Amino acid sequence: MTSASPSEVSTYSVIGCGLIGASWTALASATGLRVQAWDPSWADAPRNVAQFQQRVAEAKTQLTELGLQGDGTIVICATLQDAVTGTDWIQENAPERIELKIALLKEIEAIIPAATMIASSTSSLLWSDLAAGLTQPKRFILSHPFNPPHLMPLVEIYGMTAEIRQRAADFYRCLGRVPVCLKREARGHIANRLASALWREAVNIVATGIADVADVDLALTNGPGLRWSVIGAHMAYHLGGGAGGIEHYLRHLGPSQERRWADLGAPQLTSEVCGLLIDGIAAEAGGRSIAELEQQRDAALISALKLRQSARNEPV
């Protein structure tokens, strides 16, 4: 991870401070930015502020383990106007309700100057839908992180022009992220489409009685998942082609790949299938709470990130 921040951004606004917003806040603060945070629930539920601060503190502790120890100021704002006044970059993290997001983005745009960037963390909504209500859509981008953003390097970016996408990519690199840019908008972007395709077949395997939930997860984490943590799907098949690489694979093994594609399922989330998944997860979790599972996940992610940094000789 790096701690540099681009000269054009010194103040970063986080709008919507649940899990994603707290994670963005910790990351930006740890890279030395001033963060102005606001959530609409804080006015009526002050306890939510304390919960947010606790989440940020926990995330910053994890970032310290990865060598990121900047101490940017975090300002708890009473109003949206306070949160976006004097800022250079706005990260919106409202719930995935299109009417809510459109209204919020329009309200933000009415306050800020023309040069201020607006980024939405949406995972499933389209840029064209959200940008439709804006008067200056060119400075609006989608920047979808993987949860939790302070640990998961990926940020998927889509905006109106290649120039604005590049500007966004440069900014997120300075937060230690790994940005990828979509050439055209797509629902679910890149990673969620890939994850959805894989989970569809994981559900199909359970639904058709091929294997139980726990064994499906073990097969993934100890097989392709481990390999995918260091090389992508295309590169994995390139190496699977031996000396001839992907060209040899496609020529000689392409037909077998097509047969597997043809055999993949399209399950429905019926009550019976949902029951199988719920019971299977209960067995796999073995009594561990969501909080315990999250702690174990994050500890493993931190260890994996450290190993990747070491293997690639990256700065911590």
C-alpha cells in the first residue's frame, strides 16, 4: 500500500457511513486525507455515530498491520452541506435504491462547485440511470469497491469519458487500490458479474445434489480460488495450455470447455433450494457468529495481502 495522495485531493467526503462508508473513511484517513463524514441517520440516532467511529477505528488498526499509518483528520458533520463544502472528492454510499441515490446526488450537485468529483459506490445500478438527473454528468463516476474497501484492493470505475475514468483511476491508486475501468457500463460491473456466474453454479451443485455447501466452498478456496488470488481466469487458462498457451488450449481443449458450459445449471431460488443453502451455511459456520466470521475473514485477508506484497516485492 502507498500513503501518497494526489495533489488535487486533500479533502474527501464520505456520504453514507454504514459498513462501506466506514471502510472508505478509514482508508482515506490512513492515507492522510481530511475526511468529512455524514450519514442521515445520525440526527435521530447518535449511537450510530459511535458505531461508525468504532468501525473506523477497527479498520484503521487493520490498515496499521499492512503498514498504512497516516493520520488524516476525520470530521463528523451535522449536515450534508457541511460534509460536501470545501471538499475535493465525494464518495456516495447510500443504499442501493435508485430513487434515493438520484435525489441525494442531485442535492449534492446543487451545493458543490463544478470541479468537484462525485463518485458512487453502487454495486448494481447503472451509471446512465444515476447520471440522468445531473446537470454535469461528466464529473460523475461509478467507483464500486469490494467489501471491505479498506482491505480489498479492487475498485471498478465507469464514467462518461476516458479522461475522467483515468483521473479516477489515478486517485484510487493513491489510496492503494487497484482500479479497473469498464469500457461500457454493465449491470454488476466486472467482478460481481463473475461472482454471480460462479455462485449460480455453486447453487446449482447444491440444488442438484452433486455436493454440500461446505464442500463446494472447500473446493473453491482450495482450488481455483487460491489460484485466482494470484492470476486471473484468462491467464490461468493460458498457463493451462502448456507451452502453447491459450492458443493451444482453445484449439485442443476449447470443445471440452464448451461441453462444460453446456452442462452448467440455471437454478431457481425456490424455498427448497434456499433451505438447502441456509442449512448448509449453518453447518459450515459451526456456531460462529457473523462478527466472528468477519474477523476470521479479515485476518485471513490481511495475511494474504502481506504474502502478496512480499511475493511481488511491493512496498507495504
